[in-house]
Amino acid sequence: MSLIDTYKQQFTDYMHKNQEIGFIEKVHHPVAYVKGLPGVILSEVVYFESGCMGLVTGLSTEHVEILTFTNDAVRVGEKVSRSGEILKVPVGEGLLGEIINPIGNSMYQNKVITGLEEKRGIFANPLPINMRERINKPLETGVPMVDMLVPIGRGQRELIIGDRNTGKTTFVFQSILYQAKIGTICIYAGIAKKKHSLKKAEQLFDKHGIRGNTIIVGSASSDPIANIYLTPYTAMTIAEYFRDKGKDVLLILDDLSAHAKYYREVSLLSRKFPGRDSYPGDIFYAHARLLERAGNFNINGNISSITCLPVAASIEGDITGYIQTNLMSITDGHIFFDYAVFKAGKRPAINHFLSVTRVGRQTQTPIRWGVNRELSTFLYLHSKTERFIHFGAEINEGIRATIDMGKKIDQLFDQETEETYSMDVQIIIFVLVWTGILKDETSGKIKFYKMKAQDLYDNDESFREKIVNLVSNSNDFNTLLGKVSANHKELMEYMEENVS
């Protein structure tokens, strides 16, 4: 039975069950205004005679405002029956490895998802403050520039912002690749994406063997606006299910600036009063209520988290737009992907001077805090030095050493699309560079040791133990410097001997 036939059958069933019916009086597609349905409530699902589903988004003395799940306009005079139920999506372990639409159905035709345990309303209220815990565990992304300079904590909401095609989606995929491999449930919500983009995400997860820990909730730009509007809410609802099971979740919302545009379109068609940039007055409330559902929680004595990375697009590097500043004020910091840095050939193209993390540093160990302090101080000095020599100042030994170290740090941060690095490897390679042990006499030497160290860390238990012991047995950054200096020959020789 097709979806249209199913909805037609449900229209008939609910009409007889609830004995309530309405008639469409006017249509501003995709919004329909219905007369009747006296018992209807907000967020209730309704069914149309033509085989279409709708969601109640507004109530007035004259009409019921309904958002329709169809690309074809419904007809004036058509009958509508209420279901008596708010919009819910099925959740369960069976969603792992699947790619679904915002209604909870597989994107593959005729595929039935099994292992679904319950249905949950997608507009749930955020958990109260007494069920929240301090964020005290780090969430590593596998991207050294972020993990070292703009650390993220489990349960944090960190905005990813930047112009189109500057590497935002690449970064969130790298975070998923790293976290899914260590057992975190990763949910990617692709909002108004091209269908081939969603397929590429699925293929990437397959390629790296992490599909069993990932879920894709997607809506295409050609889908009904209602599907696009619901995408982040469905993804958050699924994340809450796994959170309640005691599992940590990484949730990507890609992207909320597109979501805001479609929400604005629906609001204007609904004759809601437009505010700044024609966005409705409740756009801040809609996104704040959504993102407030993420955090670090205590569920019946079990600590579990939803770490949310919402993505927003800027225009020509301007991060002062209405939606962008709204999201900045809701989240716990932001990572800014700068087009100027991208054009300079740096990957990832993150401007760490304009990036902020408000709670990530409280999750750092003394060693990570020391790395962050040293790097931040040096990069500020390096930036000042580059501006200084730009005016033709004479270069002395101190300036030359600063410029050379800056080049090494750039190579340390340089990263391919599907590369990720463990925190222990990041710290050890940084120390080798920082102490001058690892010099870049030949092009690509730092990258070679970085990749070789990660390969051995993943596949050689003996090497991994050496790295872990060096880091874990050091009380602070200075202690680690001494230990790595004393053991660097053994480490370097081991990496060189195990070249495949």
C-alpha cells in the first residue's frame, strides 16, 4: 500500500473514531486553513481526504492553521479529520545504521525499519535544571586545532559557523568519524540538503565501518517544507531516546540557518508579523527551545549527555547576522571557519582568534590546559610578529625562530578530509615539535610522524601503551616535556622502524 493510500485509510478510520471533521476554507500552500475540528490541539496530526498528512501549527476563533506534508497544494472544500494524537516518531535501537526522513520512515522505498521500541513526541520540553550536571568530560573531535585550542565538553552546545564551502561539514564529519569509533552514538541531521549529499554521508560512514553507531535524519531541498521544518526536532528526539538509555550522543544539526529560512517562509505564508530580516518574532524561541534539550544530564543516577553542534552559514565572513547572533547567544561558544584562512590554503580553515568555547576548558586535564596555554600565547605572538615583519622590519634570530615555529604549528594542524587524531597522539607530536626534537628538514616530515604515530596508536598495542603512559603519568605540561625529551629517541626510532 502506498503512503497516500495509507493516509486515505487513516483519514477514514479517524473520521469514524473521533466523529470530528473540518473543511478547508483557504490555502496558502503549504499552509491550509480549516473550519471545524472543535477539539483539535496544537501539534496534533490531521489527515486530509486526498491522502495527505498535516500538523496543526495555529489555532484561532475562526480557523485551524495546518502545515501540510505535501508538495502539491490541497484543495479548498476538502475534508479533514483529526487523529487525536500529537506528532510522534518511532525510536529504538533499530534506527542505528539507518537513514530516515523526519517522519521516521526509511529513505529507501519499501524498507521497513525493525527494532523500534516506542514513539515519542518531537516537541518535548527540555529537562529541568535539577536533572542537569556540570560539564566535566571532554569531547574529542580528532581535529588537533579544535581539541587543543577550542576544546569542547560532553553536553556542550558549540556553534559551527562560516561561509559556504569553508569546511564546516567536513569538520563535523571528522568529529563523527572519531566519536563513532569510540562508541558514541552520532546523529547527523541534514536539513534541506541535496539527496546526493545525504548519500555521500552514508557512504562515508560505511567506508569507515562506523555505520552501526550512526543515524542520518535527512530532508532534501525538494521535500515538503514541513519535512524540512521537522528535521532537527526529530533528530533531537532520537538523541533523547539514547540519552535516556545512558549513552552519550553527538548530534549535528546541519544547518540551522537553512532551517530558519524555511521557518520564515512558513511564517510569512501564515501571515505572522515579520520582524528583523522578515523572520518571525518566535524564531529565537524556536531555536532556543530546541537547543536547550541538549546538555549533560543525570537520568535516574546515570550521567549521559547530548553534545550538539549546530551549523550556521555566514555571508562573506559576516557573523553579525540575525540568525547567527541568535545562535551565538543560545550556544556555549562557536568555531569560526574563515574564508580568508581557507583561501590561504589552511585546513581546517578555523580562525581560532575569533572562536570561543565557554565551558570546554573546564573539562581539560592539567596537561591539556598547559598545551592550550602555550599554543594560545605563541599563536598571539606569531600573529604580532607576522604583522611586524610585513612592514619590512629587520629579521633577527628571535623573529626567525618564531616564524619557523609558526610554520611547524601550521603543519601540525594541517589535516586531510578523513583524517582524525587521538588526543594522546596530538599531545606527543606537539611536544616533539615544541621542544625542537621534530624538525621539518624535509617537506612533510611532521605530517609523516603525525600519521605514523596515529597508525601505530590504532594498531600497535605496545606503542599505544608507551604514549598513554607518557601522558597519563605526567602531572603537568612541564613534566611531560621532560619525559618526552628523555624518551624521544626510542619513540622516533620505533616509528621509523615500523614504516610499512
